[in-house]
Amino acid sequence: MVRCEVRLYSQHLRDNNLNYGYVWDHDLVVKTVDEQHALLNLPPPIAEKDLPSKYVRFLATYKQGALPIAYTASTTARYKRDLAKDYGILV
């Protein structure tokens, strides 16, 4: 899931004559959000089965709630960082 927030500043609104509510319509809102969403740099989606085996084991251990038993704190931090950076998976 991606949350995309669009912030329009008063200067931008004035430049595009969007100061007043009667100027706005559904198509304009959809167009504005789509333009901003297109600017996002998203990693390609990846399935859990496509991850390296060490990360699959790590995620299985995380789901079972046994991370403190199976991994040291530094290994847990490193795997979380690698999953977030390389695969876009937040644990």
C-alpha cells in the first residue's frame, strides 16, 4: 500500500488559478494525484518466495515472534535495514 500526500502551496494555487473551490472538480483532483504519484520512486513488488533464503527464514522467525531468541540485536537490525533498503519490506 502506498500513501501519497499532495501539498499545494498558495503560490502554486494562484499561478494555476485554483484559489477557489468552484474551480476544482473530480477530474482535476484525480489528475493532480496521478501526476504526483507518477513522481514516486517505488521498488518493484517482490514476493516473499523470491527473497534469498536467509531473509525468508528471518521473516518466518519474525512472524513466530522468536527474533530475540534466534538472532542477535545487530543481526536483526541489519536484516531489517537490508529488507527495507533492497526490497522495500518494512519489518
